[in-house]
Amino acid sequence: MKIAVIPARGGSKRIPRKNIKLFCGKPMIAWSIEAARASGLFDHIVVSTDDAEIAEVAKAHGAEVPFMRPVALSDDHTATSPVVAHAIEWYREYGHMPDPVCCIYATAPFVTAADLQRGLQTLTDTGSDFAFSVTSYAFSIQRAIRLTNEGRVEMLQPEHFNTRSQDLKEAYHDAGQFYWGRAEAWLSGKMIIGPHASVVRLPRYRVQDIDTIEDWTRAEYLFRVIAQERIN
């Protein structure tokens, strides 16, 4: 049995009610639910939330909310893995053995059914514990700079001051969209990022963190452009 777990806590601070705020005409969480449904991969699409309104919105868009998330897993410091592990344990208590399990973030409107399918294929083909989405940095991180307390500039890796950018290794970062994982890996609390993980590469134009109103505005612009390109 395969399940998707969409964590959606109610206490967003920087963008209040972020998980159900309208994004390009739909509650933000609806985009993640729709991608999961369109993938055809999941026996259950579960939203893990502590918030009654989020639960109702999730169910209205085709997800299940078979339990309310405990208070102990609903504060600002709760990581993703314990939330997913809690969902797995809930199913096991009722005699089901979900595996593998995909965590999809509620604020990932750019995730697609095809991405989720690629993720599962990657997990299966590589025999990894996890498979998750990444994208490349637009700038060589080896030539990054920082500002000192005096307002001056220092290179983080000064040995690369004269290194041509084409001679530097490309670097990637977590795209913050989805994480396929083996049930036992989730339950053991194993770190998602490590040598036991494989990746699905996404183009940079389909990756956007949404933590501030500025992020939100940029994401909506990108989303509308991509949607129009698909129509054309």
C-alpha cells in the first residue's frame, strides 16, 4: 500500500493560514493534493494537520484526514520525519503496512504528477532509502561571499577566487517539494539527505520556496507563466 502524507500545520507565522490561502485561484494545499491524485500512485492521500479548517479544505479537494495530528507534533520546531512516521504508525495500528511513503509539502504548487512518478521510479530503480526533488544553484556556490561585522566582504572559499565557473562542480539544493521514502527509513528517523538517498532533478524555474509574501508573489507570477505555456 502506497500513501502520500501532506503535512499541513495550522500555525504558519510568516504567511498566516498559508496552507489554505488562495494561490492562483485555489487553496495552496489543493495543488499538492491534485498532483498526488493525478499521479495515480496512491491508495491514500493523507493530510496530517492539527487544524479543523485545513482538514475540511483538504477533504473538499479529495484528500483524507483520518486523524488529527497530536499537539506534540504541531509546534514550530517539529521536523517533517516525525510527522510522516506518525502517519505510518497510525496505519500500522489498524493493520495496514504502507510502503513506500511519499511526503508532499502542502506549499508545493509546482509539483507535478510526472515528478511524483519519477520519484517512485528512482526509489525503486536505485534501491535507495529516499528519493527527493532537487534543483541546481544558479550561481557557483564556491564563489559565494559574506559580509563581515564591519560591513566588508570576504569570500567563503577564497581559494576559488580565480577558478573559472565552468571548472567548478555544479551544486544542488533540496527543492522542497516531495520525499519518497521506505517506511522503515521514515520510522527510524534516518536523515533524508545522505548517501542512502537519490534525487529527481527539477528545472530551476519550477522551484520556489514560499516563506514570505515576496516569495508568494514571485511564485504566482511563475505559476501563471508556466500554465499559459502549457495552454499554448
